[in-house]
Amino acid sequence: MLNIASQPQRNHAEPQEKQIPTETGPIVPRFLILGGGAVVSDFYLPALARLGWLSGATIVDLASATLAQIKRLVPGVNTFAGDFRNILADPGLRRNHDAAIVSLPNSLHTAAVQTALKTGYPVLCEKPLALTVADCQLLDSISKQKGVPLAVGMVSRLTPAAKALAAALAAGLIGRVLEVEVDHGGPYAWTSDSGDFFRKENGGILADLGVHYLDWLTSLFGPLTPMGYEDDCRGGVEASCIYELRTFEGVQIKLRLSHRHRRTNMTVFHGEKGRLELAKDNFAACRLRGVADGVAAELKPDVPFVNASWPVDFVSCFAQQFYDFNFAINGASEAIVQASQVVDSIRLIEEAYAGRSIRDSRQPSIAGSERPSLPTGRAVITGATGFIGTALVERLTDLGFENLVIPVRGYRTCSSVARFPVALPKVDLTDRLQVRETLRGARWVFHLAYGQNSKDAKRITVDSTRIIVEEAAAAGAEAVVVLSTMYVFGHPAEALVDESCPYSPAGGHYGKTKMAMERWCLKYGILLACSDQKVRHIRAFLRS
């Protein structure tokens, strides 16, 4: 039905639409937006531009780099650096803004919304409002006590496809609903580069993506009863989950979500007379099938948005949400999703997390004393987000390692490895000072990273290896394991290849730079062994 991660980046300085007047309140509302992450740059700013409301927006963030990026995208937008608590306490900012929009990491939603409401701000909070029912109810009660609206950003309800499906169900086009299947999955592609998605306190795919589906299904069927839940969390954040639920009328619902595996990316409502289908990336319409043999119909609203000229995309859904919120600020609260309406979906997430079984990392998943083992200690693993690296992290977790550090360049490939209890600092492996700090206190170092293109080949494969090995030795690491490749030997005629075989690299720049890396490591290992450095440094190679 939806995938905000799959939308392409847009020109955020697109020509502003003609301002849409409202019956009450200012033409351009003044929004104080707390947080400047990907949802702001990818959707909020284009949506405000579509409404003609960019001039009233102020973006707040602690990170100056984030605000600089926003300024590059939209040079004229107002920005303010600071902590949301100090910002909300500023009376001058309060006088100059009509409402606050919370787009901070999930774990900060409760504190930010509570502070904003108590200061008198009407609030629109990005989903999920909170991660516990108690917090949702608390925020709802504060909103009512203060007499200011609290809206929740369940924008998936506003897609034209979702509206068409709801109308089709209400009209009984497929008769009584028997079963619902949600099958959504593919590589993690969200443009955020803060790493917040992979922090345990913010929840995983269920809290981030599943909340959309749970809210939508609850709005269609009422409260849902959990029948079974499982996910792949190993002490970090889940990347895949299966949730089985049932409605009061007995409709069976199965939710399959994954950031690791490709799915059909279809949602299907099976009924007595036919079925309704929603494709994940089709925001415009749903399809009706099975009512008559060989016939399919496309269903879509006549006028999906307040402005009929808006394109049918996810940005327009956000524009509609801001439009509705502006009406709520001026008394039309029925247009928004209120805090009391999301309690049931948050209860489902809270119960799923509370009831799941996470395998104890101190109990190896594969028995057998003959398997290689390693004493626990701080371990640093570069290039750990790939296939071999993820398997290594799993094995170390099975052995009871609780201090695993995985330096990364970005977060788009971290879904698999973030399932484990790991730290994911952003590190430039060619920056000696950053590497030195990352390796501080490391007992074991596994270096798997390599340059994946001709531009990065020498810089990452050769230069960063030299920095990592030297800094690991200086830090007193007991072992450095460097992953190489059989490509350094090319394709020898001999059936048996050993260390005496001559180098004859294959695979272009990959094999050549791996060969250069190996030669440097071999030379450095001999020099280190002959030096007076009092470190227990063990040179080891693994070839894939």
C-alpha cells in the first residue's frame, strides 16, 4: 500500500502552488518543525511548497550539517539550531508560530509532544505517536486538558488507493471480508543517514512501517486481536516480522514485513464475492477482481485531494495532511487522526514487542564444541553489513559477544546486521583519527571492508587497510583478521592452490587492490614481529 522509502528525491524548490485559502485562520500557517531528517527533506518541504506554505515553516535540528543540507535543498527556508526543549521554551518562537510538528526519532516523541502541548502548541506528531499505550493516553489527556489539538501523522490513510478501498468495502463490492494478506518487503531504502532507525529504543520495522498497516486495518475493522507474532530480532531491531491477527467478526489478517527479503508488495482483501488488491507503489487506485470472470476494475476517488491539480503521489498525501491539520488548529478536529484513534494500533505493537522471544546470545544457536571459538571482548568489524560480515556478527553474538562495533559509511545496508546488539558509528575508514577512536580498547579486529568501485578501490582496499592494521597494533589488539580473496591468484591451472602460488590477480581493480593489500600486510607483519612493540598482534588472512 505504501512505501515512503521508495519515493525518488524531488526538487524541493519546485514552483509553489497558488496558496489555498482556508475559511478560518491565516492563509500561510506558521509551522515549527522539530527535526530535519529524511521525512522533512523528502516529503514535508515538497508538500509545503505544493501548498504555498514554505515561507511560514521553520526547521529545527541539533545537527548543523542537517540544517545545511536543508538550506541547500530550499535556500529560502527558515532554520534554527538547537534542542527541541529549549526551542519550545522560547516565548518569542511561540509567538511567531501557530503549531509544532514533531518529526524527531520515535523515542523522543512523547517528551517533545508533551512539552509542546504544555506550552500551548497545537501538535502534529509523525507516526508513531508513542511506543506505549500509556504514553499515548497521557498525551491525549494533556491535549484535552490544554484544549489544543493533537494530530498523528498516519498519512497512509490519505492515499487515494486507501480511500478507494475503504469505499469499496463500505459498498460491499466483495461481500463479507474473509481474509487480509499484507505482503511488503524489499531492501531497506529510506534516505535517512542518522542511524536512528537502527537504535533499539526507536523500534524496528513493526514500529516504523507496520504501524501504518496496523492503523489502517484498525480504522477499517476496529480493534484487532493478536494471534501470533514473530520477528528476527537478536537483541537489536527487527528487520522482518510476521503478525497474525483477527477482527471481532473473525476476519483473518496476516502481516508480512521485511527489510531483508523481497515480497510480492501486495495487499489483498479476500471476500465472498471477489477481492480487492493494492500494489505498494500504486498510490492512485486499488483493483477489484473476481466479481466477474476475466474482469478487473480499477477503483479510485474522483477528487483525491483538496486541490484537484495536485499529482497523485505521496507528497500530495502529506500536503493534504498539513491542510487538514491547519483546519484542526482552527477548530475542525474531525479532519485529523487524533491520539485516541491510534491507541489500538500502538497496543498491538507494544504487545508484540513484549511477547516476542529473543534467543539469548549466551546460548549458541549451533551446538558443537568442535566449532572454532573466541574469548569475548570488544570486537570491531569493518564491512560487516555484507553476507560474510552478517554471518560473522551472528557467530560472535552466539559466542556471547556483547561489545560489537560496526563502523559504517551509511545506513542503507544495515538492516540485517542491526538485528544484533551492535553499535553502528559512522566512520570514514581513511581518516586515521576516526579509526583510532573506533579501535580504542578493541581486543579483536576483523577487517572485511573493500572498495566496491574503481574510484574507491585503492583508497578503501589498500589505504584504509594500512590505517586499520597500524592503529589496531598501536591500540594493543590481540588479533587483526583481514579478509582477502582467491582472486589474488587468478585462475591457476593447478588443482591445489596454497601460499606458494604466485600472484596473478583476476577481477580487474578488485583483484589487483586485494593483492596490493595482502603484500603490504605480509610485509608489515614481518616488521612488527621483529620490532620491540609489546603487543600481541596476530596476522591472519581469510580468503573468500
